[in-house]
Amino acid sequence: MPLLMLFFWVNSKNLSKKIRTFIIAALFFSWGGDVLLMFQEKAPIFFLLGLVSFLLAHIGYILAFNQIDSLPKSILKNKPYLLIPFFIYAFVMMFSMSSNLGDMFVPVLVYASIISLMCIFGINRYGRVNMNSFWWVFLGAIIFVLSDSIIAINKFLTPFYLAGFLIMALYTIGQYLIVRGILMEGSEIQ
């Protein structure tokens, strides 16, 4: 994450100060979440603190995705049915884990809602930024959600072999795609 922050900072001079600040904050809190989760075996509070750090990262991405100056209406106002897959996904994930969450039910519900919102705000960029920027960010957001989903499945449903590898691979790819897509925003980068 520090290298991705540096890459973004060096290459983002053409973006607005708000977008740069929100993306740097998202990457910083992602890094914080990484560090906190390394200590979750020592005390359960580290998992909750890591969750909060990633929650703040997603809020940073939501705020960055919402910094669009273009005039076209939101695609979600014209096609609200695009929200249905996200609601179904969040419901299925929460329902499948609900009996195993215990005291973590509310924090995980809040987290699942915010990460779903991040994807929704990613979709909402459609037609308002160039298509390359849209697709890179949207795919990055989806891959980030997949990474978080594997964390949830591994922790609350059933641990499985290579979960750690899959989590980190998807997480890193997702974050890179988001950053690369944001760098394309407002430009004609192909």
C-alpha cells in the first residue's frame, strides 16, 4: 500500500485536490487495516479495528468516486434495477454468515453496507467519466469486494486452504485497478 500511495501521488498531479486526498486516505486506511489484521490472532480487537480501518478506506473511495464535475445524470436514476445485484449479494452474504457472527453481526452488516455502497458509487461514474476510467475503477471495486468476501467466508463460515493468498492477490489487484482508473479520470488515457 505505501508503494501504491507513492505511485498514485506522483502520477495524480492533474486530479483535483479532493480526489487526491480521498484516494490517499483510502490507501492509508487500507494499509492500516493490513497492519491491524496481522495482529488479529493476538487479540480479537485487532480484527474489529482492521474492519474499521477498511471501512474508512471504503468511505474514502466513495467520496473520491463522488467527485464528478460532469453533467450527465446518474445512471442509477435512469436504471435503478442495476442496484439489485448488490442488494442480493449483501443479503446472501449476511444471511449465510448470520448464525456465526454473534457480536460481530452489526459491525459486519455496517461494513457490508459500506462496501456495497463503494461499488454502487463506482457504477454511478458510468457516463460521467471516460469509459476506461469507469471500467478500471468498477472492476477494481468488484475485485476488492471479492477479497473482502473471502475474508468473511474464511473467518465466519469455513476456513479454507489458500484463503490468505487469494485475499491478498485480489485485494492488491483491486486496489491497483481502482488507483489506475482514478488516474485515468478526466483524461483520454487508453
